[in-house]
Amino acid sequence: MPNRSNMNKDATTELPRDSMTLGSNPNDEPFSARNIPNRHNMNKDATAESPSDSVTVGSNLNDDTLVELRETYVKPGFRGTFQSKYVVLCAFVVRLGGFLFGYDQGVISIILVMDQFTDRFPRVSDTASGGGFWKGFMTAMLQLGACIGAFNQGWIAEKISRKYSICVAVCIFIVGSILQTAAPDYAMLIVGRLIGGVGVGMLSMVVPMYIAEVSPPEIRGTLLVLEEFSIVFGIICAYWLTFGTRYIGGHWSYRLPFLLQIFPAILLGVAVLFIPFSPRWLASKGRDQEALQALVKLRRVPVDDPRIQAEWYDIRAEVAFHKEIAEKKHPNLGAVGQRSRWQAIRLELASYADCWRQGCWRRTTVGVGLMFFQQFVGINALIYYSPSLFKSFGMDYNMQLILGGVLNVTQLVGVSTSLYTMDRFGRRPLLLIGSVCMTVAHVVIAVLVGLYYNDWTDHQTQGWVAVAFLFFYMLAFGCTYGPVPWAMPAEIFPSSLRAKGVAWSTCSNWLNNFIIGLITPPLIQNTRGFGAYTFFAVFCALSFVWAWFFVPETKGRSLEDMDRVFGDRAAVADRARRREILLEMKRKDGQGKEEDVKVA
């Protein structure tokens, strides 16, 4: 890394002020020198002197037109995780939330086909009148609760902190798990699923937010992709654990898997108390010095390190900017510190509505649409009901369960590849390729099931071909529609609305997950199986059309680049005002002169 004082000043002064990037905003992607557009006309000598994988545009401004290149904390991508072990440790602690998310989804797959379970709850039996509906209703209660939890977690996390809101979510999750474990009847089981779902939804909202706010920008993307990895790993653990407990006689065969999910939840609730508060949350509460100390602890560098100081100023400027934006957009709701409780509630609701107004509605549509198609291409239908689907291929009971478990492992393999392909090939190509592959898989399976549904015994080869295409589908999903919808929403929204935009996207995921859980059993029962695959094939084809016309490519784009991508200037206006606030702060702290804060 070149010495900061020796960097070519002529090159840096050629950067136009309206294209500056203000350092490592906790929500921004790293902006390396190799990604700076040609319009910046940077001097080649300067860029050659600064390795492209170790510099980002900073915010330490000592001249009205000067932007220094600031050293990064770690190497970008997966390599950087080995240089930021404490942040990775914090990320793995909170990722137990993703594990619980996956576990609670995966645990139901085998339980639904256990004789011990259907004997205790005959309403969900395949032989019961309306059994398909009641089975889907029970499964979908988790998703309905999660939608409620995700939508409300935003204000809870702002009020009591990201870390303590995780503790609240864990407590709710444990209550739901206890109710599911002890349920003597269908009604109590439904209530337990609903309450547990609220906890899962809260975790799915706050865990990515916490990770984004504590991670160095160079490895933020890698750690966020691991969210999907943790979810799938939880699904696999739950599935194979339940596969083993089915050999237990009596009701503990299904109660034990419900009970065991309490222990990782307790571990998460205790461990999260020992990780730092989010520096951004501390700054939002006016606890600036605590925010600085949290950054020092997370980054493992001295308090006077220029990178720490620059990031600290960026966070404080971001907080001040958000407060100012809220007051300007909604002046009738009072100033910060002077609002009544009712005005604060109205402001929170108005901020959610702003995501659908001019300047942001296209971005919100993309975020919500990604989550819609992630569910309607059929993934959770396979996770929840894979044994039933394999049964429609003519497989025996044990083979149904074994193949269901291997199917989840296949998804994990696919997700693992996205750690490398996401930034290499881009988001949009992955979505388009995934849509084509999944459509082909569903169409082939639908045709085979439709032709041989009543005669698999004499057509075992065709049955195994259907199984092969089901695995092909799961691999394609894991590589594409699994990780991309979780990664893109944090990239596309302007910073002033990013939290609310991600909340809309997350709620879309859970609401559509709820719908899929509800409609899949009747689809399987009433259409001999092939109707379900035809239904999902149609939506896979529609996802290709939608991604082709409406989803832009965001690979290698900075926040200001999103204005050109979406045809508006929301992020440019945000950055211009943040720059003014940042310079004013530095002047007040004696780090700038009067002429240093002039803004064009």
C-alpha cells in the first residue's frame, strides 16, 4: 500500500466533486480504483501507484476539490475474511439467526409424513377430508408470523439496538418452539408456528442489517452471501436430524426436533450479548464516542488510524443526513427530539410509503419482485414437501426421505458457488440463466409425472429421470435465485430509504412464502403432482421475462451509479448533501478551514 502522503495530488484533484464517494458508508459497496469510470479521468500514474484491490475513495477532504484515496482494512472478497477475524466471529454469532430460520423451515418436511405425527394430528393426514389445506395452513403459519416480525423489526431495532432486538427475537422464537414441542392439539400447534415465525422474521430482518453495519466494505458482500448459506445449512441439519428421530417410538419422534431448536436459540441469545453494538446505531443515539470505540474494537486498529477516523465521520454524517431528510420530507411531523409519539409513528409509516414514490418506486419494485419470484419458482414447495413430491415419482418411503435430504445438500453446493460467481458474472446473468434452467426442469418433470403418474412401477427409468431434473433444478436455484434476491436490495436503494426498502423486500419474501406453503399441498393432491410443476414452470418462465426487462445489472456499481441504472438522481442528491454535512462536521472539529467546506 502506498503512503497516503505520497499519492499523486494532481490525479486526485482531477476527480469531479459531484462524483465523489464519501468513504466506507456502512451500507455502501467498496469502490476500488479499478472500478472508477473513465469519466473521472484519473491520472494513470496515480492509479498505477495504488493497487486496485486495496483502495477506496475516501472522505478526508483537505481541499475543496481534493479527494484522497484511503487505504482499505482488508483485501476484498473471500480473502479478506481471514484478515478480519473478529468481524467474521461477530457475523458467525448472529448468523445463528439464519440457521434458526433454515432449521424451522426444514424441520417440518419429515414431520409431515411421520405416522406418529399424523396419528396425533389426523387433520393433516393425506386421507383426511381437506387434509391438504390444513397441512398447508399449519406450514404457512410460520411464514405469516415471519412477515409480521420482519415488518415490525425495523422500529424495534432502531429503538433498543440491533443486538438487543436479536435477544427479543430469540425470546419470541423460544416461546414458539416450546408451544410447538408441547402442543396437544392442532390449534396450539398453529399458535406455536405463528409465534415462532414472528421470531424468525425478526431475525431475518435484523441479522443482515447488523452484519452490513459492522463489516468492512471489502468483505461485506461475502458475509451477506453467507446468509443464504446459513439458511440452507439449517435446513439440512433439521432434515437429517428429523430423519433420525423418526425411529423413536411415540410422540417424541416429532417433539424432539421441535425441542432441539431451542438450544441454538439460547446460544445465540447469550453470545450476542458479548458482541459490540452497531457503531451506526450508537451514532444515531448521539453516542459518538462509543461508536468510535466500537469501530476500534471491530477493526482492530488504533483510534487515531486515519481509516477509523474517516469511517467514524462518515457514519456520523450519515446519521445527521437521515434526520435532516426526514424533517424535510415531512415538516408537519415535527423536528427530531420534538415529536410526539403519534408523530413518530406517522413518520415511520410515511418513510415506508416513500419507497413507492417517484425516485424510488422502480427500485422497490425490483426488490419486492426478486423476493416474489424467489418463492414462486417453487423452492420452498420442494423444501416443505419434498417427500410427498418424491412419492409422486413412485419412490418408496425410505427413498423419499433420503432423496429429500440429498436435495437440500445439492442446494448448499449451488449456494457455495455464488461466493465466486456473484461478482464475477453479475447478478442479472445469474437470474436469466437460473430462470431458463429451472423452467426446463419443471417442464420435463411435469411431462413425466403427467404421463406416468399411475404406472411408475413399469417406468422406473422415467422416475429417476424426473429425480435427476429435480436435483438439476435445486442446483440451478442455489446458484442463482437463492443468493441474488438477498444481496441486491441492499445495493439498489438510496441510503435515505435503504432500511425501509430492504424491509419491503423481506416482507415480500415471507408473504409469498406463506402463500406457497398454503397452496402447494392442494396442488399436489388435486392435480396428481404434475399441476404443481406446471404452475411453477409458468412462473419460472415469467421470471425470465421480468428479469430481462426490469432487473438492471449492479455488479461493480457504486451507489451514485444506480441513478443512471434506474434513471433518477435520488442517490446523487443524497451524496451531495452528505458531503456538505461531513465537511461541516470536520470544520467544527477543527479539521477543516472555512474555504474547505464550499460546495458547488
